[in-house]
Amino acid sequence: MRQIAPFFVLLLLVTTNVFGAEKPNVVLIISDDQHWSDYTFIRSDAPSTPNIDRLATEGITFTRGYVPTALCRASLLTLATGLYPHQHRTGGNDPNQTPDGEEYNRQREKLIAHIDSLPTLPKMLKEAGYTSLQTGKWWEGNFARGGFDEGMTRGFPQPGGRHGDDGLAIGRETMQPVFNFIEKNKERPFFIWYAPMMPHDPHTPPQELLDKYLAKGHSPALAHYEGMVEWFDQTIGQLVDKLQQCGVYDNTVIIYIADNGWMVRTHETTPAGWQKPFDPRSKLSPFEGGVRTPIIISYPKAFKPRRDDTTLIHSIDIVPTILALTGAKRPEMPKELTLLGLDLTAFIKNSTPLNRNTIFGEAFGHDIPDVDDAVRGRLYRWCIEGNWKLLLCDPGDPGTNPDPRSDIDQPQLYDLSLDPAETNNLAAEYPEIVKRLTEKIDRWSSASK
């Protein structure tokens, strides 16, 4: 018995979580470029999202969720590591060189190499007995460099390897890799990264969905986007159906979040010279249209469903929460790679107060002026305390990016309860609040270096 006992101890650790229950599977669903209000559980006239609505009904739904920066690559790497962009050292999408040149390729490989020394979620879950699958968006080279056991993305320098290559087929063309993985691993705990390039452009929804929104009198640009939102939602329904068919849905934690916001460009909101198809106060911006997202944690087996419209939740909280739910351990890392997010399990289960009243974020340009120093390209820092939101311009180098700070050289303070669109800068009226929140931002910046 003395020889057998260690085996059973190891088996217990591999098959149970911190609550002593069977370890749950984890599915992380990441929307790509979707506004925080474009869900029918948030507003009735939104694009139809019945499957996400179901997750919201069965789960804990935080409507005041946030990502630290409103750009795909940086936001996704935060979800994979639990780190702020200045910690994982990737603020933008691409090196600031001419694409496909020799120097661009060299800088891109240096940028991808950041992942090799980072504690990623798949790596941490592997130590707890999990097997993992990557699908969809993945900028950091081959899926194995992030610690995934299986994946669709081969990675740069493969053809089309900028941000997903074969992985980008998921959702738009097929769900079979996800289905196969669930079938194969239904007897052991697994983690799925489901990050389809949806509703991200190209906005090419099925014709029947496009016709549905055109029939509402919406502009072609808006109808194409709305059709994509509903198409993406349909794929989530297919994924959930497969979990149920394989008998693993009840023991699966499903976490939903968007990587950043998107608003279709209109003449009323677009400044002269802006050529991108999205509103400049959404993607790439520190405004609510860029960084706010609902965050849903669905695990009916352990959590009673509820909706929370007041608590500030951050994407840096997702990794610590998954680690707690799965019994995985945080690795010992240097101070600059400390996980600063919160484990939400006690708050979700017992309404234990969160030890935090302020969240923080930062904004960068699309292209990266220095792949070794993300802070050099940082253009904004921001924080939210209750309903107060402060934006500060940073002296970062925009490189070849259009500089979004050209008409903003002063702090911007907004009361989100009265001005959710952030149109009325109150900084001059409340200098004491600006001072207090500026000090908070400075302390955060120093503490997380």
C-alpha cells in the first residue's frame, strides 16, 4: 500500500480541482472585433445572439468587462498569459517595417520569441493534467510555442502565417477540428482556445443573414457586420451542442469575451482623413467602444447564474480564475511577470468582495516601433474607478501609425454613468479626481514593471 499510495495521490491531483470536485474542461470563446452592446441579452435591437444569450442566462454575466488594450494581438496575448501588454511586451500587431522584407521577418521572429519565455495558460494547464487545442486567431507562431498540444496554426513564416493561417478556417469554413478534439478527449480534462476571425472583417455572412439585416433598412456596411455577429453566434451553438452530445457539457467551464470592440464607421463620427472601416472611438482606442466587453463565465454545475451590471471585471482575471477552477498552479516567475489579475471564484460562489475598486489599461498603435520595448509605443494609459474614467496621453512613439492623440493634449475625465459615449470631458471641473486617478495610474505603471 505504501508503494501504491503516491500513485493515488497523483491521480487525485490530476482529476480534481481546488474544490475537490472533478476537474472541469475549459472552453475559452473569444469574439474578434465586436462591440460590447451587440448582443440581444444587452439590447433588444442588437444582432441576434441566442446562443451567447443562453450562456449569459446559465452563467455569471459581467456586463462591465474590459480588456487592457483594443487591438487583436495584444489583447489575445493577455488572455493567453494573464499579463498586461507592457508585461508580455507586445502592444501592437506587427513590426514597424515594410511587410515581407528581410528586416521585417527578423523583427517578427523576435516578436514571436516573446512567447517562449512567458507562462501561458496551456503550459500551466498541462502541468495539471490537461490537454489543449488552439483554433482561430493565434499570432505567436506555431501553436506548440504557446504550449498547446494540438492546433491549427502552423505560424510564421508559413504562407499566411501572420495571425492564424489554417486556424482561420475555424467557424467560417468548418468546426470539425473542435468536434474531433472533444470526441477524442471526452474522458480527460481539456482546454479549447476557440478564437475564430469572426465577426472580424472580411464581413462575408451567409446570404440569408445579410438579407435579414438589409431588410431592416440598415446600411450595407452595418448589415454585413450584423450578419457576421449572428453567424459567429451560430458556431457557438454548434460547439455547445457537441459538448452536450459527448456528455461533457455539465462539467465544462465556458468563458466568453471579445478581444476588442468594433463600431461600423459613419460619416457623423469619422474625422477627416480617417480611412479605416471602423469608428475611431472603437478598435485601437482606449474608449468604451474599444475596450469594453461582456465577460461570461458559464459553469452551472458549480455557479448559480446571475447578471452583474456594476462590478468591474478585467481580462487579466481570466487566467487566475481558470487556474483556481482547474487546480493548476501559477509558476514562479520574475516580478515583472507577476499575475496581477484576481481569482474570481470566491466572488462568484460566495459574493466575497473583490479587493479592487479600479482597473487599468493602455493603448498602442497598430505597428510596433520597438519589439524589445512595448512601452516605447504606448500612446495612452487609462483607469476606471467606479463610474469615473480617466485617459492620459503617453509620450509614446506612434511610428508610422496615424497619431490618435493629435487633437488631445489634456487628460480626459468622463462620468460613465451619465456619459457612456464619453463626449463630455470633465477634467477641468474635477481637478481633484484627475489628480487622484493620475496618481493611481502612475502607481500601477510602476508596480507592474
